[in-house]
Amino acid sequence: METTLVLLKPSCVQRQLMGEVIGRFERRGLRVSGMKMMQLSDDILREHYAHLADKPFFPSLAASMQASPVVALALSGVEAVKVVRQMCGVTNGREAAPGTIRGDLSMSNQQNIVHASDSVENAAIELCRFFRDDEIFDYESGAFAYVYGAGECKS
């Protein structure tokens, strides 16, 4: 069982798509293990986007991420990182496949609805960035018996 981070970006919050996006993850069978709304600080943005902080577009990216609060989600499931990334689609909404979150709900590279951790290792780092240990819950989901086959799900 893996847990991954998803941020519902201001483009999701402002367009009132939070329920739609969370619902897609839940309908797929992922468990919401943590969720909170927060306003991102300059410090957390510099840390989260350290690989982009020196790029000329970083100020625009930071401003867009601070346009409203975001919703941080911890989502759990078998191969959750890979499943969530596939569900989100490629970064640029214009290039994302129909049926993906970005393909259905985004027309932008920057205003692209969600951030999702790109690896198990980065998920662990990013979850610690946005959640304290006591804000992520490990509970038995009654749905898992109907989401996974026998032996597929080990909590």
C-alpha cells in the first residue's frame, strides 16, 4: 500500500472542481488518508518547486499557486503514485488524454488543476512537507474488499 500527495491547485479551487476531482480518486478506489486546505507560503513554494526556483517563469508559478488556498490530499492504495499520475495525465492540459483529470478539466500548462507526486520517494518527502504525521490516517476501508482482489491489498 502506498500513500501519495495530491495538491488541488488554485485553478481547481477557484473553478469549484474540488468535489469532481476528489470524487474521481474515490471512485477509482483510492482512500483519502489526509486532507486539508491551506494557503501556501513563499517558503513552502520555494522548497516544493526548488527544481524550478531559478527559472524565469517561477514568479508567475508562485503567484498562481498563491492565488487562493490549495487542498492537500494524502491518497492511499496499491501503486497509488502510479495510478494517481495516470489519472492526472500529462502536465499540459491541452496535451493530456481525454478521460484524465487534466485532459477533461484543463487547457493550460500552468493552470492544470492538480499536482501529483512523481515517485514513491518524492511522495514521502512531499507528504512530510504538507502534513504532520498525526494528519495522515491509516484506517481500514470497507471498500477495499470490493476494489482489490484477494491478496492484492495489504494495509
